[in-house]
Amino acid sequence: DLLLQIKRLHPDMPALVLSSSEDPDDVRRVLKAGARGYCPKSANPSTVIAALQLVLRGEIYVPPFMAMADRK
């Protein structure tokens, strides 16, 4: 809900969601809501920084576990 509110107020602001969830459905849900990336809290600091840099460049970051989820 917070992401939707932020995107309504600032539609062009890139958003990277940092979450404890590693559920692929949660990743899909936040990307559909307008996030430019999703990073689990279990990621190491260099991964979080790389994800943030990617999102700030206008690209999309999804965690590697999504590749396995899409194959199921």
C-alpha cells in the first residue's frame, strides 16, 4: 500500500523494495505496483548497492531466485 501511495505522489521516482520475503509472488506484486526493483534483506551489501545503482540508472533489478521461480 505504501508503494502505491508513493508512486501516486511521485510517479517518476524509481523505487527499490527491500523486503524480508523471498516469495516470488511478492516480487511480482511490487513490480506490478511500480517498483523498479526488489531486493531481499538476505542479500549481501554489495548486491543491495548494485541493485540500487541499477534502479537509479532506470533499469529493473530482480533477485536471482526469480529465474528459478519462473521455471516452475
